[in-house]
Amino acid sequence: MRKYYCLFAAFFLSAITVFSQQKPDSAYQVKGFIIAVPKPDGVDDFVKFINEELAPRKINTLVLRVDFNYKYKSHPELRDTAALTKSDCKKILEACKKNGISIIPQINLLGHQSWAAKTGMLLKVYPEFDETPWVKMPATPAEYKWPNADNLYCRSYCPLHPGVHKVVFDLVDEIMDVFEAKAFHAGMDEVFYLGEDKCPRCGGRDKAVLFANEVQTIRDHLAEKGEELWIWGDRLIDGRATGIGMWAGSYNDTYRAIDLIPRDVVICDWQYNQDNQTAVYFALKGLRVVTCTWNRPQVAMNQVEDLYRSRAISGKEMKSRFYGIAETIWSPPARFFDGYYGRTTDAKVGDNTPWNTFRMMFDKANQLEQAAAR
């Protein structure tokens, strides 16, 4: 037994030595930044940030959460307040073109059709698309917060409603044209309401199949124009088996859809509070994965190291699936800029801020790139 133990130890130490001698691979495809579009009066500050902060850090992908904050011509009834004009969008686009940054617009499809007591424009204008229309907002909506008696987090549209895709695809096509984009982010995170028993169309159906079919439908629409689909990855992770929970993973069985969706869909895998290394899971399933961080600098730097390590030790097939890394911002751009430029501070959170994470994670990524270039 001692002989075999010694042989194993020698092999293990040898493997560590080989890895330590490998240089990190800097040729990953995505170094991204994910944020909501600015309000019209914030476009110039947004462009300044692109030129002075994103470009020097060699960020090459900007995912813009547009939703209904654009003056759509195809469906003007769905415009939200303070929506961007085409001219506003072109200012952002030109700044990105100048700096070699690809824009990927996002409209939340399927889930996130409401937030707290506010219903989004799609279901506000077309309530017949609602998956849970029987849930009514109380007379005092300001008090309607999670958790609540209805167990409602964010509304979903019913993917089997015969009219929903005509409307949302009009928006998708228009915003893709405006930003001259080759990829679209459909959101699809935190979908808690799907295949509800009371729904006359999808009640009782397999939730994993419903989710996968919606991914397929959106993907096929984009593919007709040679465009690519990106989605969040949380609904494809078993929240119970992994211990990740009901937010970063699924408790309603949609996780089985991972084996049903097309392999050319790009997964944005958000893991914020700890480094769960779930990117490996998606890569093993044959999917390209972008690891997404938020406001924990140390976790983000660990995830940057994971990306380089995974690419360095993986074979040809797996290597390309570790597609990159991105930071997500979940406040309006103006609020993020206030923190980034030191106009506001919060002693309670200390270093755990999106702006500190931004600086530290991309500094780490650039250090590894420089080391690889030597």
C-alpha cells in the first residue's frame, strides 16, 4: 500500500509542477461588462466611461440591459419613461466601435416581467400574456415586497400564448438593428413561474421542457439572421443538489433543461457570493460559459484565476468553452458612477462594492494577460 501511495504522490506532485510551468492562456474570447442603459441625460457620462475606463482595461463586450427603455417604433406602446432615442444609442455604439467593444443588447424574456409592485411594460400593456394573472396587486402596492402571501417574486409571460412572440421578437429585431449587434441576451434568470397549474395553456406540462422550448424558440429566431443567443445560467443548475439555493439555482426542475437546449447558446453563469466553479459544469455539458461577478472583489479575482486555470489545463474541446468573464452591475449607471468616482460612499459595505470589484478583477485579468505575453 505504501508503494502505491508513493507512486500516487509522485504523480500528483508532477502534475502540479507541469501546471505551474504553464503560462496562463490570454486568448479567451469575452472580457465583459453588464449594465443597464443610461437615461438620456446620462448618455455623455456613459460614453466617457466607455472611453476612459472600459477601453483601457481591454473590455471587449458590453451587455446593455435595454428592456423597454428605448423608443421602439415597432411597438411605441411599450416605451418606458425616459427611454433612449436612436441617436442616443448610436452615440454609445460609436464609442464602442472606436474601442473594439461589441454590444449585446438585453431584453428580459420569459421571466422578470415585474419587479416588486411594478409590472413591466409588456404585461402592463398586454396582460393576457401573464403566466399568473390571478395574482392581483394590493391596494397599497408600496407594501408589496418579497416575501408575500402570493409567493410572487417576478412575473413571467406564458411562453405558449399564441401572441407573445410576435410582440417580443419585434422588439428584439429592432434593438438588434439599432446596436448593429450579432448576439442578443434574453435574460431568462430567476424564472419561478412556469407551467403553473392554473394556466390554461402550459399548466401541468414539464417545466424543464417548457423552459428549453422557449430557449429553442428564441435561439431559432435569432439564428435566421445569423445572430447568437445568450442567457443567464441559474435556471439550468439544480439548486438543491448543489446547495446553491433557489436564486442562483433552480428548485422547480427547470435545471433538467440543460440537456435539452441547443449547444450554441452562451451561458452567463452568475456566482456572486462564493466561487462555486459552476463554469466547469456548463463546459462539461458542451456549452460556452461566461463567468459573471458582481460586488465581491476576492470572489471575482478567484474567478478570474479559475478561468485562466481551466483554460490552461483543459483539452482542445473544453478549452474554448471557458468563454470569458464579465462583471454585472445591478444599479442604474448613474449610481454606479457615483460610487466609482467617489461621489458617494457606504462604510457598511467596505471594499465589497461593484466599483472596487471592477478595478480589482480587471487589474487581475490584465496582470495574467501580461504574464502570458512574456
